[in-house]
Amino acid sequence: MDLVKNLTNIYIEAGCDEVGRGCLCGPVVAAAVILDESFKQNLVNDSKKLNSTTRLELDSYIKDHVKDYAIAELPPEFIDKHNILNASIHAMHLALDQLVIRPELILVDGNRFHPYPSIPHQCIVKGDSKLLSIACASILAKNYRDKIMIDLHEEFPQYGWNKNMGYATKQHREALNQYGPTIHHRKSFRLSY
């Protein structure tokens, strides 16, 4: 099924998505994207449905062909203090804060969002597989976060973050049991199995 470009043709829409909610470590990352009317890219889809090569190829295309985009991250300490849902929503707010163009409608992947000042929003379950702006935000956020985890892997190779990106894979859980958590792990998450 092709993704729909806009929810409406009336408002300047910003699509928002986050990545890293279910990870045991690393930041949560969010992106906001405002599409250009002429944006065309048939490969864009929910970032979870694309391989890393395709996602990386789309990254610069998206950045070069949208009206505006922004990416924001929040560290494990913030997640531990405010919980992952609030951290995810706050990261989306931070991405929206960075947009040069002010949107008139915020489209959010998922079913929860805190109101953003003076701009209405609409939550769309599985929005990253329905709306192009949200799918683009999903790709930018995923690529940004993957790079962070690959860089952190150099410092902590035993956890396999260059492959699991901080998710609770068998290798990651075994390394946690053997070496314990790092400064990048979310202390409020269940880290022992």
C-alpha cells in the first residue's frame, strides 16, 4: 500500500516519530519532517520495514528534498527520571522546537502525545506505514540513533550494539549478565534476565 502524502491539503503538516523506546540502552531519538509539495520517493516506508542500506540511501534524499526537518535525542538519565513514554514525547517536542517552518498540524506516530503549544496534533496508530511525513521522520530518527549505537559499540563491543542497536537480544542480555550495565544503560529498565 502506498503511503499518503498528506492527511489534509489545508495545513502545513509536520510528521513526528521516535525510535529507541524498547531499547535497554542509549538515547531515545525523535524526528519531525515537513514535506515539500513536490516530494516523491517510492522507497520511503516505515523504517522497521527497510534494510539499513536503503534507509541510509534515503537519509540524504529526505534531508535534501523536504521543506524542513529536525532531530532530537534524550539520554538514558532523562528516560530514567521521566519514563520512556514522557521522554519519547518530549524528544518529539524538542524536534518540533527546532523546525524553522512552523507547522499548523502535528501528525504523531502512535496513540499518545502531550499537547504542543498552540499547534493541534493528531495521533495515528502505525502512522509510519500510512503517512509519508511520519515515515520520513522514522527513517531520519532511526539512522541518527543507529549511528550513535554503532559509535558506542567501539567503546563497549561486548554488548553487540553495532548489530542489536541496544535492543534486548540474546547477546546483549548475556553481556549484561556477565559485565553488568554501562553508563549508557537505562537503569529504570529490567536489565537482568
